[in-house]
Amino acid sequence: MTTLTTALAPGSAPARAEASYAAKRRRKLIVAALVFAGLAALPYGVRDVYLQNVLILTLMYAALSQSWNILGGYCGQVSLGHALYFGFGAYATSVLFVNYGVLPWFGMLAGGALSAAVALVLGYPCFRLAGHYFSIATIVIAEIGLLLVHNWDFVGGAMGIQWPFNPDSWWTLQFARDKIPYVHFAVGFLAVVWFVTWLIEGSRWGYWWRAVKDDAQAAESLGVEVFRSKMAAAAVSAFFTAIGGGFYAAYVSYIDPESVMSFRFSLLFALPAVLGGIGTLWGPLVGAAILIPLTEISRSYLGGSGNGLDLMLYGVLVMVVALARPEGVLSLFRRTRKARNEEATP
């Protein structure tokens, strides 16, 4: 008892380490508040509508990549079928709003709940698989979902769903004349996903997920509930991905199966995290800030002649990062900071 009391004393090494860790997490929170405030103010200095559109897509994909990162980055379950949940969110929001007059806010929540439930149902058999077998299974399931929606008349089939044109309003999440509200929603969405990830990172679930990612068998031998960890990560990841799908449907005002459920979206959710730094808080945002403007602007300038160029850019960027910085772009900043600290140490 005396030894334990001494170890937990304010001046002891464990207590100092715990205080240092808590202070580091508080600094992350303060930095995040400043970053998101800056992003919210950014569109007022960028009046070009096209650049505002690029900013909205960048923020949206950063949030969606962070959603994917919860499962793929922290828990180590590399899903390549998250377009399924994105599509569920887009279709749930669109069908409820267009056919039944339910506000998009409630439609997004319904789509998120539906996607979380589907992730749990699909996770039960899929998490029995490991490694590339799991990734292949997620691709197959997402493609099956795409084919089913193509032939489902209730959701418009291949024709899709056209949203009605309404006056600008936060209630219906429609803004035809001003894109700044969409920027603010995207910033808020990113901030919420980031904050949830921050909470998870410092919680028991966060430690469990990282243990599962490093070595599932070793984690299980130490008492980690591996299967429950994977299921929880899948549900949280699918929920936020569907929220993003609902927002995207409101933003473009028209969806069809290919525009929200194609394999391209699954890649776009994973690549920013891989590019920026998988299993990190800021990796998805850094990766999206590099990848999305580069592909959108190059595709715009090249027009029809640039068809498929975005996919080539994705491949080139992934290869460069894999060879030069497997830990992602953020590793450059960490190594620079470490080198400076070493130089400053006498």
C-alpha cells in the first residue's frame, strides 16, 4: 500500500508522466479549436465559387477519411467498402426528404443509425476473416449493395433521386446562392468526427483498438475483447460515414447509385488517411488537403482529356508515400521536431 501511494504521489515519475500526457491532450484540443475556427473563417477570404466548392469537398473528405480512420487506422481493419455506408446515408436522407418531407437533419441521423446497424450485421461474419480477406469481403459486399440499389425502384433505381428546389434554408440544408453555409457545416462535421476520435484515442476503447491493430492474438491473451472492439469501431465508423453521405446528397441535390456508391468513394475515404498518416488525429485532414485540391483542380483544367487522371494521381501519391514515408506526411513534422529537440538538448 505504501509503495502504491508513493508511486501515485504528485512528484512521482508516474504522476508526472500522467500530468504530461493530460497536458499534451489539452494542447491538442486547443490547437484543434484554432484550426477549425480558421477553417470556418477561410471562405470569407475565398469568394470564388469554384474554390469554395473545392474547400467543401476537401473538408468533407477529411471528415469521411477520419471516419474511415477510426476503423482502418486505429483498429487496423482495412475496409475498402465504406461506399456502402456513404450510399446508405445519401439514400436514407434523400428518400425521407423527397418522398416523406423529413428534414435532412433527421434523415442523416436515420442513415447513420441504419449504417451502424448494417455494419454490426456485416461485421459478425466479416470480422472472422483477417488481413486481405477482410478487405476483399468489404469490396464484394459494397459492390453487391451497388447492384441492388441499381435495380431497386423504390429508391429510383438507376435514375436516382432529384431533390426539389427550395429557398435557401438551414432547415432543408439547401443553399443555391451561397456556398459558405456548406463550408460551415463541413467544418462542423469534421470538428465533431475529430473530437470523437480524440475522445476515443485517450479512452480504454482507444487502447484496445490500437492493441488489436498491433497484434490481435497478443491483445486477446491480455484480456482485450478483440471481436467487440472491431464491432464497436465498425459501428462508429459507419455512422459518421453515413452522416457524410447525407450531407453530400443535400449538397449536390441529386444522387444515383454510381454517384454515391461506386468503388471510387471507398478509395477516397481511405487514401487521405494513408497519405497524411494512418491512425493519427491530423493525418486525414493533411492528406485530404493535399489530395482533393490536386485532383479536383487538375481534372477541372484538363476537362474531358483528364478522364481517369485522378485515379492515376491517387496511385502515384500512394506509391511515393509508401516508398518515402510509410508513416505518412505527418511523419515529416514529427521527425523534424524530434531533430530540433535533440539539437536543443545539451
